[in-house]
Amino acid sequence: MLSFNIRRALRALTTNYVRQISNQPPALHGIVKDAEQPMELPPYTEEQRQQILDAINENSAEQLLSYDITKSRAIKLQTWKARNGPMSELSDILHVEGFGLKVATKFYKSLLEPVVNRAISEKAQKTSRTAAFITPTMDEQQRQLIMSSVGVRIGVTSVSWARLELPESTSSPCVLSHWQHHEINDKKLHLAELARRCIYVAHQIPQADCYVLENPQMAQTNSNPGSIDQQNVNIQRAQVTAILSYALMARTNPNETKTNLYYLRRFLTARLFNHLVGTERVSSEDTILSMMRTHFNMEEQPEQTEKLYLCNQVQFPSNLRNMYSKVERYQRELLGQAFLLNLAFVRLVLLQDASSIASVSRSSKKMPSDLE
């Protein structure tokens, strides 16, 4: 009997407690959380208000992407303006889907930033665009100043190079101004003799705004390193690369902090011109000959009724075309590799040619890595 009365008393207490809870206002932690959110837009001066409205009303959705706004929100804002007309008050943006006080405040802040700050941000984005292609990276200001480049192909017993001059307009092709091959002639040179020959080669390489080599193969631990002769070959190639790299870098002004020497990612040239089968490169001769047959490489130039986009193409002077046709076949291959190395650098980095970047990006997963 006693236990029955205790259970009834507990049930009554529980019922009264539930009723009290249900009649209480919402929990305080919810009110505190809402209080932390901004309740209204920050105060702006009349000049700032007008600057924000002008930027929103005068720029398209694509132009607004240079500010702190996502593509989907920029499109929604543009759609709202098309339906309702230009914004007249800063609070109008809160009627656009996807814009709350926090997002709007952040967006307005970016609209008030100086142009210099935005330009720095855009340069960083463009630098990252080409960062995957070259080492070290190149900033936008330096890229725009470069008007000539030399591609240097380094082998075990030879060095080849090609110099390209960039056109002043997109309707003109690049010009091949220098194209040469030099034999070192020996695989087992003493370091002193090798350095002497490399310095001689460095003096033969023409001056340019920048120089590009293919990224050297990185050293790897291997349980089967091969014969002693093969090891010597790899060492000598690394020595030639190091000596010529230093000689070319020494051409810059001692007070200049930016480099003039870049290394293009391995296999990138072969990928761009479809010269890679598995991990083996195929001959570049057919590609070079087809480039020489373009109309701007003919002696008699046909009249053009409209301007064409030719800055990613190359004009071969007649003396260099003749030289290429007369040298030995293996020399043509080495000359072609130096030329295409430079042209890949020009298209991907200096001109940032969209079709070239897309062609190497689409197949990037199928290509061998730099460490192979």
C-alpha cells in the first residue's frame, strides 16, 4: 500500500513539471545565438553607399566575380536586377535569394576595397594558373614584360636551343630568331673540361628575357641502378644542366630578385604536341614540318581579308628552314625538341593560350608523373 502511494505521488510531480516546462518561453541559448548575428547592415557614408550601388548596377554578373561573391549569387543578383530594375537602396540586396546580412556585408566590403588590392588578388590567381607548369612560378607583371625566350634542350653529349620572339599583336605569329645544335662529343669528360665546354656553349646561347629548360629527372633510390656507364651518363647530364643553369641565371642584373630561368614540367611538351606513347616520346619531325608549311612561312604571303589569331603560331625564317633540312636526322630531332620545349612554354605560360592549357589539363591523369 505504501509503495502504491509513493508511485502516485511521483507520477503527479512528473505531470506538474511537464506542464510547467511546456508553458515556459523558448530556451535562452537560442536567444543568445540569434543576438550574435548582425541585425542590420553596417553604417556607410553617402559616398560609400553610392560607390556600392554603382558597382552593383553597372557591372555584369561576370564582372562582379572579381569581388567577394560566388558565381551562383552573382547570377541571382543579376536576375533580380533584370526583373526589378537597378538597386536604389543597400538593403534591396536582402530581397535576393542567397543574400543574408553576413553575406551582404562581406560583399559590400569587397566592393569598397581599393583597385590595387583586387589587382594583387587577380595576379595571385593567374600565377597559380601556371604554377603547375613551371618552377619557379612567374607573377603577372613579369609575364607581361617578357618578349623573348630561349628553350634549351640538354642531352648527354649535346645541347640544342631555339629562341622565339613574341609578337606585338595577336594577329602576328611568333618569330624563330635563333636555332642551333652543339655537340659536346664525349660521355666521360673530366669536370674541368666539361665546365670549359659548357661555358663555351653558354656564350653561344643568345640573349633573351628568359630561358626555359625541361625539369630534370629527380634522383631516386634504386636497388638496380644499372651499369657504371649509365650512372656516368646520368651524372654528366646533371652536371651540364647545373653548369648551364648557373651561367644563364648569371645574366640577370645582380640587384634583380626575380629569376630569368624556368623549368618546364617533364613530359609536358610531349603531351601538348601528342608525342608521347606510354612513357616514350615519338619523333617531332612531322610536327615541325607541318608548322613550316603554314601560309605565313611561304615566300609569297597571300592577302588576308581578316585578322587571324596567330600569336600561338611560329614563323620560320628561310635560312633556318634550310638549315633544318640539311642537318642529320638525329640533329633535327634534338633541334625539334628544343623548339617545341620553348613553344610549349610560350603557349602555356607566356600567352596562356586557353586551348593549349585545356589540351594538357584534360589528359593530365593519363600522363606519367615528373618522378618517372
